[in-house]
Amino acid sequence: MTKFISYKQSGVDISAGEAMVDKIQSYVSSTFGPRVLQLKNAFAGMFRLDYDEKLFKKNYKSPVLVASTDGVGSKVQLAAKIKKFDTVGIDLVAMNVNDMLTQGAEPLFFLDYLAVNKLELNVVAELIKGIAAGCRIADCALIGGETAEMPDTYAEDDFDMAGFSVGIVDRGKIITGKNIRKGDVILGLASSGLHSNGFALVRNICFKKANLKMTDCLDELDGAMLGDVLLEPTRIYVRPIVKLLSQYKVKKVVHGMAHITGGGLVRNVPRVLPKTCDAVLKKESWPKHKIFTFLQANGPVEEDEMYRVFNMGIGFVLIVAEDFADSIVEKLTRYGEKVYNIGRITTGAGKIVLK
């Protein structure tokens, strides 16, 4: 008698996948606006660019689509360790939309990819819940995604996630850094903490060297639980920056922007600098989160390495015309950001100078 084998016996449960789609639908639809075209059981998401044709033509004389893809890295391992899955989805959205924002683009829609060992409905629902929350903060629609159950690829409780976002900017308003010049002011927007970079070093310090647990509450962190501090989601800067740029439709007063991710301030700010300019940053001009002091002391980690790996309290940088710096600080503060004047542009060779 033939003994048949099934897909479920091989580790993949199709029925669980169908149940998961039903469970997350409310989270996904919470990100929809009138530009999303909904089609039941569609194989792809659809998004209208011309929903308000007059407004579209007014804002985009020569529209350019901007795309970004990124992941959360090994921060997901910490989420799995403490079984807290509702924040890394926000990180995933942030890592994509903050990148495209640096070129002046407004995010339109987002797609996610989750890969898991076993499809646990509640876990996946929490991950999607976080992604949807990030999309609402970024004013973009979650129009599609994929969850792959791969027991032969991922160990038990392991998972990974990646995202893809598309935005739009008028060609005449693309911010490239070419207008940066001597005398420009460098403004830094506060990060919420570590964001989503440097976690290989974080894990080495906290769990290998210091032998800590995610549930430990530390005096050095004002009694906060280590897991909560490490999993604090990446700040999404879309609304304040998009609103700021809309205030200067004629004058180009924002000359360059940088999202401070892997490589820290040292690697990311020079990406937007002309080869004739240096960015001089004053390290004492903004407060540092206690998590950075803790990591540096417990490594120990050299200060130069800290600035090469972590954002050090600055998650996003704007390089602006000197005459408009004060008004931009006032606006961004009114929009809810903590803004610091952290340096100036000088003549140089496209490098960053930390003082």
C-alpha cells in the first residue's frame, strides 16, 4: 500500500497561511487611502498616481519614482529572544522610507517579505501589525507582501524580514547634495536610540561579554529593561520632512539630507557632500542616549568606532542654507522633532571632521 506524503508533513502548512491572510487583513487595510485599488484575491497590489489629477499635476510636473529596499538585520534575533514582535515592523518601514526621504521623495506604498521556520499565526500577526503601524506613521500604504515558511532554511523560532518601498518626487525638487556650499548649517534630528544598526556589536557586548539577559533592568539605563531599550523602534521622519519641504516650493533651502544608518555619521553624511566641502561636526552639540555610553563603557569600544557604527543620538541630518537655519529649526521643532545645530560646512575634500 502506497504511503503518501504531504506538504504539511514536509513542514509547510498551507491552511495556516490562508488563516494568516485573514488574521492580518484589518492591519493591512488600516494603511489604505483612496489611491489604493482593492481587488479581492489579487496577485499584486495596485496604486493610483492620479487619484486627484489636478493636485498631482500641480505637485509633479515631471514625476520620478523612487524605490528603496532594506531589512532590519540581526535586531530580529533580539525580538525572537524576548518574543516581542510588534516593534521590528516599524523598524522595517523606517529603514526604507527614511532612505528615500533623503532625496526629497514622499513614500507612496510598501511591501514586506517575511521568512519563518514555522508559520505561527500570532507571531506573524504581530509582525504585520508593526509594519502597518510604521506605514501609517509614514503615510504610505501596505499594498502587498509575502510570508515564506521554510523549515529547512531557518532554525526553530528564527525569522527574517525585508521591505520594499516606492515613493515619488518631482524631478526639479530632487535633493542630491550638489547645492551644498561653505557656510551651510548642519542640523541633526534626534534618534530614538540605536535604531536598526550595529546589533552584531550590541549582541557581542551585552550577551557575550557582559552576560546580560534581555529582561535585566539596568541602573545605567535609568532602571529600564535592556530588551525594551534595544528594541525601541527606529524613528520615522517622513511627516516632518515632507511638511518642511512643502514650505519651500520655490527656494531650495535644504541642500542635502542623510539617513544615519550603518556606518554612522562618519560614513553617511559624506555620501551627500560635494568633493569640495567638508562637514565639521561638534560632538558635544547634542545629547547622547545612555545606551551609547553603556555600550562604549562595557565593550569597551573606542570613541572613533562608536561613531563609525552607531548613530550616536542623531538619526537624520539636514544640511541647510545658513539664512534659513533658524526658521527650519523652529518649524521642525513645531512638527515634533528634537533638532540640534550640530555643525557647519567648510571647504574641504568631501569628508567629515568630528570635533
